[in-house]
Amino acid sequence: MGIKNSSEKTGFGVPKSEHVQCPGKAEGRSLFMAWISDDLLAKTQRVWSRAYGRPVSEEEAVEILINVKRTAEVLMRAKQGGDAK
């Protein structure tokens, strides 16, 4: 049984949202993902490709970055007392 799409890998899909124009590959990325620069994406691919011992796709790198961001947000909310948004 293969994984068909990224939402099946983690259970979290990337929300659909308004798009913003950015230079480079980031052009057309949603506002939700506008913080992911081309440089950050490339560095994430390099680091995780070495860690996994195989090439990591852009899609996988975006998923990794979003999961790290979500984890950091949860930790920050917990440190602030829970329900802060």
C-alpha cells in the first residue's frame, strides 16, 4: 500500500487559502505558505535528504516545514498558559 498524497503521510493537509505573488519558485504560493522562502525550502531539502539518505521532494520539504511550525506554535501556546491564540 503506497502513500498517495502528503495528507496521508501525516494526517494534516495544507489548507487552501488566498494566493500571493512572490519572486522565484514561491510565486503563487498561498498566503499560508508565504513564509517559506525558496532558500528555506532548498536548505530543508538538503538537510533532510542527507538525514534520510535519499532525495526529499519539495512537497515533502514543505510538509516538514509546516509540521515544525505547528509544533513550535503548540509549544509556544503551552508555555503561555494554553489557549492563547
